[in-house]
Amino acid sequence: MVALETLDYAIIIGFFATTLIVGLLVAKKSGKSSSEYFLSGRNMPWWLLGISMVATTFSTDTPNLVTDIVRNQGVSGNWVWWAFLITGLLTVFVYAKLWRKSEVNTDIEFYELRYGGKPAKFLRGFRAVYLGVIFNVMAMSAVTLAAIKIGQIMLGLTPLETIGYAGLVTVIFSTIGGFKGVVYTDFILFFAAMAGGIGAAYYCVNLPEVGGMEGLMANEAVINKINILPDFNDTTTLITLLIIPLAVQWWSAWYPGAEPGGGGYIAQRMLAAKDENHAIGATFFFNALHYALRPWPWILVALASIVVYPDIASIHEAFPNIVESKLGDDLAYSAMLTKLPSGLLGLVMASLIAAYMSTISTHLNWGSSYVVNDFYARYVKPKASQKELVNVGRISTVLLMVVSSGVALLLTNAYQLFNIILMFGAGTGLIFILRWFWWRINAWSEISAMFSSGIISILFNFTSLGVVLFGTAEADGVLPNWSTYPVVVLLTSIVWLAVTFLTRPEKDKTLFDFYRQTQPGGPGWEKIIIKARAQGAALVTTNQKWSVPAGVLATLVGCVTIYGALFSTGYWIYGYYTQASILTLLTLIATIALVKLWQRIKTRVF
């Protein structure tokens, strides 16, 4: 536990007050309608939405997750989430404009635009609860677990006290301000979180026991952890950390914020954009900051923690009051922050609170949008007034907060939960990519993929599920077994492809309406376009060239740009100036090429 001084308290209280004031200022307008409450009238600029996406994914559990990965697997272990850049850029250059054209209120509403009949109705309702409540609660509980650990180490708070203090303010401004309140406060939270993260990294690396970057890079315990790419001579590690994420995981798995084809709170922000170009700009801005800029402050603190706290026993010795069930390598991040001086400590505490509030507020508003738009208004009370829908949204926001907090009290390790969510979505991602461009995919395709993925994952990986979630076993010694991941993907894909061809396609009218609304283009719709012409129906309403090939090329160039920026930043920090200079030049060249490609993708706005 650290002793906060007057300056620290002033920074933290000022931060709390600012976020509450913002929530109160936008409350009146946000409560006018459910569209205002969940999408802010679809009039948001790209830069504000992009910053909101980044602020949302800061999260209190992410520094802990990165620290856990770096301490156990080295910097290269982060490829487990760096691989999702490919998904993110496909969303930017291919799917962002399609989502904005769809004009749906949530990505779950998309199911009844793309599919028809009772299967689509079931899919929409079930996914609203499955994702908006169950998976959403799991994601929020991981974030709250991290807040609990930070509160225990840095402030000596009990889990209930942490939830009470941080959760109360978050649920107040989220409930009152709606989506606009979330996005506006995210703008403040982003800069607070970045300042705190960079300040903490600089101070921790320069601790006397660490010895600055020179001392850190020379430390024997750190040397084998700094590589950005895994050892190519270690086949097992190479396959687990790099090949599976880059070859299979990015397109096959569903994960909040990194859904293949876009979805969740990323889709919510694209749907709230002023137009298609603002949707594209927002998602690219998010991916650039998320992957190229943000990881390094956390990585540096994690590397420094190896010097100061070489193992879990040393963390426990320094903080003997920590509940034993919460002990793990992920605690090292919070442990390092206890060494910060007054002022910087207050700023970092405010940044951690910012990360927590931003993530939780987004998940609350996003999950509540599913409950209201895709469950209550669709199945419970279709004729509900706008005022009633807003009130239901506020009630569901509070309930989601209460339930996720309760689950967080039972959890042990955020990294384990991260793996579980990935495994449960294994094999479903390809549908999210193809459903826009292949007419034959139907509602039964998605239903079969969703259930088979969960069942197969349980059979292959979760014989010890109770231990993984609530036990004391270490993350490295407990399933899920990543060697079975491709098998789960293959079996799930076989199931949903077989179901697709064994069931009837969607009705012509459903397919015609979907194409007319979104204009996806491509050879996968050629049969439907020909059929529509034969029936005297015009589906193609734009003369613009099909932009997907250019979008795929832009995705590849964008990966070079952002990975180049990620690597070069790391090498500049490490002091590897030759590699850093070469990669910086490559990044600049790729950026110029990307700008030219972007011009071919942009939608003409008249």
C-alpha cells in the first residue's frame, strides 16, 4: 500500500469531478431517444470516435495482461493480440463503410437485415443475451478484477471498496450521459491514461535498481524477454506465439473489440459516425494508436518488474496482505506503480481510474444497447415509447454493473479469461467476414457455428474449466491447450459449412433488400444480381467500382505501416538504431502508399 498525498488526492478528485460534470452536461440531450442514448444521433466525427475506441481498449486489465504475458513469454508473447491488427484493418478498409450503410442501430440488429424468418429472429435475440450479457459480463469482470488487484496493492482497499468507489462514479455518468457521455469522457480519459502510462514507464525504468534502459537491457533476466519476434529455432514457441495467431486466430476467433468484419462496440462507433468516410477514419485512427503507440509503456514497466520482482514469491513478500487467490504475475504492474513519487502517483492513479471507467462505461452502454434494441424493444415490448426505452437502458446498465462486479469477486486471473473467450469464438470468425460477400450463408450457418464452437471448445479444452476460472492454478499450467486451437477452428468450420449447404438459402426478398441497402458487390452476389434482373428488380444503385480488392491491398500495406511503427518504436527505445532507422524508413514509404490507396477506397460524399 502507498500513501497518497494532498496533490495526489487533488488530481484524482479533479478527474472524478470532470467526468461527472461531462456526464451531467450531456444527460438532457442523451435522454431524448434511444438513438441519441446509444448512437448520439449518428453525427460523430472520426477523430472523436477513434480516440473513444482507443480509450475503451486501454482498460485496467490490459496492463496487467501485458505484464503477465511479458513476464512469462517475453515481449513476443504479445502476438496473441497483435495479430488482431489484420482483423482491425480489414474492418477499416472493407467493412466500415458497409456497417455505416446498413443504418442498423446495433450490430445484432444486422441479423434481421441479412437473414429472415424465425431463425434470424432467434439469432438476434439469443446473440443479444449471449454477447450483450454473458460475454459482456465476462469482459467487464476481467476489467474489474484488475481494478480490485490495483486497489489492494496501491491503496489497501478491499475488493468491495474498490468496486464501490470506482464503479459508482462510472455507472452514474454512463447511466445519465448515454453514448455521448461515454465518448466525450473517453476524450479526457485517453489523454489521462496516456500521460499516466508514459510517466510510469519512464520513472520505473529509471529506478536505481533497474538502472535505466542501459541497465535494463543488460540484465540477464531481461535479455531473453525483449525480442519482438519469437525464437525461430524454438518450433513450439514459434507456432504458439506467432504462426497460429497470424495464420489462423485473426480470422477465425471472435473477441470483443477485434471481431472479424467488425462488431460490438467498434461497430457501435462506426454506426454513430457522420458518414462512411468518418467511419473509415475512426477505425484506422484507433488501430494505429492501439497497436503502434500504446503497448510500449506497459511493456517497459513489465520488463522493469522482472528486475524488481523476479517471481511471484517476491511480490507476495513485498505485499503480504494480498489475498492468495489473487496472486499472479499480472500483479507486478501494480506493484511497480507503488514506487512512484507524489504527483506522478496521483496522475497514474487517475490514468488507471480513467482506463477502468472508459472500458466499463463503453461495455455498459454497448451491452445495454443490445438489451434494449435487440431484446426488449424487439421481443418484450415492440411499441415501447422512446422514454421507456431510455429508462430500460439505464436500468440494464446498472444491472450489468452489479452482475459483472459479483463475477469479478470470484475470478483469479484475467489472462485465463482472455483465453477462454478466444476459444469459445474459435471457428466463427470466417462467417463474420464472408456473410457480407457470399449470398449462400444463412442464419443456420451462424447458429450452427456459434453452438458447435462452444461445444467443441469445451470437449477439447475445458475439462478443468472450474479450476481455470476460480481456482489457484497458474495460467501456464491449466488448459485451454493452444495446440488444439486449429482443430477446433477446422471442426467448427466443417460444421457450419455443411449446415449452410444442407439448409435452404435465405428468401430472394431478404437477399435483395440486404444488397440494395449495403451494396457489398463482388462475385459472391453475382447470382443474386442476375436473378433480380430477371425479376425486374434493380439492386445495384452505385456506379463506384468494387472497392474490396483495393481494401485488401490497403489492409496489407496498412499492416506494414503499423507493424513497422510498432517495431521501429521498440527498436528506438531499445537503442537498436540501425534496425530502428530501416524500419522507420519502411514505415514512411508504406504510409505514402497507403494514403494513395485510401483515395481509391473513399466514398464520394455529395
